Amino acid sequence: MSILLWFCLFPVVFYLFLKIADNLLRSRITSKPDVTYPFKQIDDFGSGLKLVCLGDSNTHGNVSFNWVKALQDKFVNWKIFNAGINADLSFTLIRRLDDVIQVNPDLITILIGTNDLNATLAESNLKRYLDRGKILPDEHPSLESFEANLEEIISELKEKTKAKIALISIPVLSEDLSSRPNIACEKFAEVIRKMARTHNLEYIPFREKQIEYLKMNPNTSVFGYAHFRMMLLVSVVFHYVFGMKYSTISRIFGNRLTPDQIHQNEISGDILVNLVSDLIEKHPV
């Protein structure tokens, strides 16, 4: 087959590849919560110390490294619940707090904000969240709404649980630290830091550790944040069809910590596992 014919066919083949990947993502991956969630399906929470990890896809762990599973394997004397749901915003999290409260946890980690920010960066992103029912037509993601929602989440969990609450800093949004998404991301990160100080909560500096790593290990990214959707679809196929690790997929794109500029690979996930492990180990048994 001639080079010219391959050149002509490539856009069609790549388009079909992305369509298949999108169908795989929607029908078989993102629609499935962690096996332990919702927790009302579990008859007996049992005794012992309990940690609930609350968040979005970076906690859900099926299009990102599953750091919650790594904690479950490491701390077998704890009951660790994954309350991450793909594409959740702070608006959606508020509607799920009863699921967390009924567990009566000893620790709660909250990792949220990426989708709130993502919704502000492009109309197509906002429409996707609306179409999926993640936000209602009268809900308008912004830095101000994120701060108000986070305040409500923290206040309700403090009032209705005995748990020590830890806020995890929002991860980098693209590995280009000078990009528009990351500059905006830093404003969301500052809200999280402020909330931790105001409410005297534990603060887990995930974003700060990622930035340290990227400065010591510069990337050679082929694509930026604007291509995150394509990168996500490619990473889903590479991971689920070909069994590739997220860190390997990241290297293909010239990245260090993310396969798609948003989600976490094994290197980034290990950073978070170590940070949360320090928190768990400080908790009296």
C-alpha cells in the first residue's frame, strides 16, 4: 500500500479509533463506580478504623492510577472506602455526602476541584458536564462557586461525623506549569489551602509535590491540555486493551506524571499514596 494511501486513510482510521475508545470509556469504564460504592450496598461496615476517600476520577481510579486500592493493600487493618466518581464536581459531591456520613468514618480525604476548573476553561467542557447530569442548568462552575461548595462540604462533614478531615491539593492540570490551565489551577489550590487553615484541617500538598517532581524531571510533552480528551481516549485503549501502565502511556506522550494532562500515572499516584500514608500512620490506632 502506497504511502499516499496510508496518509489519506490515517485520519479515518484515527477517527474510528477515537469513536471506539469513546464508547469504551462511556459504556464500560466511567459508568462503573468502585465495587464498594455506593456504600449502602454493604450490609455491615464492621468494626475497626475507617477511611473514606471522597473525590472525582482521580480518586475513582479507573481512568487513573488507583491510589485508593494501593492504600487498601497497604493498610489491611483499616477499612478504606473509595468514594470517587468520574467527572464529579463540587456540586455533585454535596449531593453524595450522606453516603460518607453513614459510614461513620475516622478519616476522610477530599480530592476535588479539577472538574470545577475544567468546566470554566471551555464551553465544550461545560456542556459535557451538563449533558452527563453532573451539574444542573442553574449551577455555574467558577472559582467562587467552588469555594462556597467546599465550605458547605466541610461544614456538613464536620457537623455530622467525628472524622479527621484532610484536604488534598488539586493536582496539576497539564504538565506545562506556565500554561493558562495551571495558572487558573493555582487559584483553586489556594482556596483549598485557605479552607484547611480556616477549618484547622489536615492539608495534603499533592500539587506542591508534583510541581517539585516536574521541576526536577522536566517533561517533553507532545500535546498540551487542549488535547486532553484525545489523550484520555488513547490512554483508555492502551491501558484496557493492550494492558499498558499509565506511566508507559505518559512516556509515549512525553509526560512524567499524567497520561492525559489530567489523570495520574503510577509515579504521581505513588506520591499521593505516600502523602496519605503519612496521615494514616499519624492517626491513633
